[in-house]
Amino acid sequence: MTAQNTSQVSFWLTTGAPSTATMSGPPAKADPTSISVTTSGGADGDVAVVRNVGWKSVDGVHIIDDWSSSEFDLLGADSTRETTTSVAGQVDHYKADDMTKLCPSSWTDSSTTPSTINVGTFCDPTQTIASQVADAGTMEISGYVDVNSADYVALYDAYELADQRYLKIDLGNDGTNNQGYLVAPVVALSMNWDIPLEGAVAYTLTFVKNSATKHRF
């Protein structure tokens, strides 16, 4: 194992509406899993949010790889161990123009165990049920305030709207191999500002994750 410099790491937040396509047919079991859609146009590195296929390894947030016409691989999606039959689902496709590059000074990712509600009784004091609030942890992005910068405007917009976004982190190349991407569905939870007596005006934006961060490689 070797260490990697962070100079090639880049951060991207979805800020536009995706194009939505229906799959041409159910995906086959493969590593990586390949998807065919009814529309064309895209590139490697785009974000694909797959829905209603019925496979845990496929439904969710992915990175497009080996794009060819209207067919592409889901980077790192191994469906060979699935035991059920897949169906043709839908794909929300975020292209380069639907994402804004962020320039944070720091980023942290904290994961939590899904919340449960205690419904214990005298017969079973330890009984719990899953909370309907989806919370898989938080992400914090810090940077410097600049209203003329597209990334600050995009982050503030995400905070104001508090809508569903997707964060993509390109981990770059270690000089030999691409290190893949971190992806997660996020909703802006809070935004705070820091105004020091001497120094730069800064912000910290906290996202809540709707599911765990995935490393796609």
C-alpha cells in the first residue's frame, strides 16, 4: 500500500437537473454491471443514480465508466452475487454541465449507525424499530466566502433549498492507477460563517447523508 498526495483530488456537487432514462432491458449479472438506456449522450465520470432494478449492488449512486453510445458500466458495481432476478429500472444521469466543481479548504466525512426507535415492552424490553428518518452520517465542507465564485454560490443555494444533491469526489491518480470516486446522496443541513479578527472570512457547510458514502473504483 502506498500513500497518495491529495493535489489531484477534486470535489463536485450536482447543481442541475438530471436527464432521466429508462433502461432498454434488465441488467445482466456481471462485474462491473453494464447498463443500456434509451437515450444517448454522456461521458466517463458522470454520475448515474440507478433506481428500481431490485439489486442492492446496482440501485444507488454510481460513476459511469466505459461509456459507449447509450451503454455504459457502473464503476465498481459487482452484481454476480445477486440471487434475485433484475428488472429494467430508471437512471438519473448527471452530466458535467449538471455539476459544479467545489474548492473547499477541508472536508470531513462522518458515518453513523442508522437510527432506531425503542419500542420495548415488559415482554421484550430490547425491541426496536428502524427510524423513518434516513441519516447515514454527515459531511462537512469548509472554505472561504466569495460571492463571485460559482462554488460558493452553489453551496449556498444547496443550503437555501435543502434539496437532494449528490456529492462526487474524484480521488485522482497516484501516478500508476486511478483511485476511483467517493459518492453520496446529501442534503444541506446547516451553514455557518467564521469572521476572524485577522484572516479570511470562512464558511462551514454540513450535509446530512441519506445513505452511506460509497467508494466506486
